[in-house]
Amino acid sequence: MRTAVTLVEMIIVVAVVALLAAMVVVAARSIDNQAKEKGAEGLFSVLGGALEEYYDFTGTFPPQAGTNPSENSEALYFKLRSIPDSRRILEKIDNSLIKDEDDYGIVDTPEIYDPWGTALDYQYVVGDSFPKLISAGPDRDFDKADDNITNR
Ligand SMILES: [Ca+2]
Ligand SMILES: [Ca+2]
């Protein structure tokens, strides 16, 4: 007659529960990343509209500030804010994505962040048909470009 589960049975139950928990975490993370990807695409479409308004008003796109994404993001926000029609479009961006984490050249100007919390990069070389907006993606690393998201 049995009075208790064996140690082996216990280990199997714990392993199965741990496996199920891990699967739930992976699935939840994937759903979360899909939602954030949509958020990044929405952000790019809003910024694309603001860039078009900027171009209509000035005849050019905002210059790229330098090589540091955060600095580029801050300078882009500053430039887009300076044109009334662009500024109006910027107001559609969720407040959680507009943060002033540091001064990268322009004091007290916020930067634009992707849904994972990394400042966007903004690249524009005179002659380009349209500027490039880049999110570092879920891994928050621009150098690992597999999961990066761009507007073109
Ligand atoms: Ca800043
Ligand atoms: Ca990346």
C-alpha cells in the first residue's frame, strides 16, 4: 500500500510545472513584443507625418545631429517642435514615449523613445528621399540589427 508520492514523482511534477511556467512566460513575452512592434510602427507613422509637414514648411528634412542615437532623437524632437504643423502631429505621440532622460546637446529637450524604452535613432543624409527612423527592437541593441524596426 502506498502512503506517499515518491521523490521521482515529485521531481517529475515540479519539472512539468516549471516547463509550463516557462512556456507561459515565453508566450506572454512574444505577445508583448508584438504589441510593442505595432506601437513602434504607429510611432513611425506619426513621425513620418510630422517629417512631411516639416518638409512642406522648410523644403528640407531635419539634419542628423551626430552618431549617438539619443542625441539624434533629441535633435529631431527639437526640430519638429519648431514647426507648428509638425508640433501638432507630435502631440499624438503617447506621453510615455517622450522623455527627457539626459541632455545630449539641447538642454531640457526630451528624446523620443521606442516602446522598449530605447531612444530612437534618426538618420538623414542630404539627398535621401526620406529620413530613416530606427528602433533598436526588443533587445534594445542597435548593433544587433535582426530585430531592429525601421520606417523604410
Ligand atoms: Ca534631453
Ligand atoms: Ca536590435
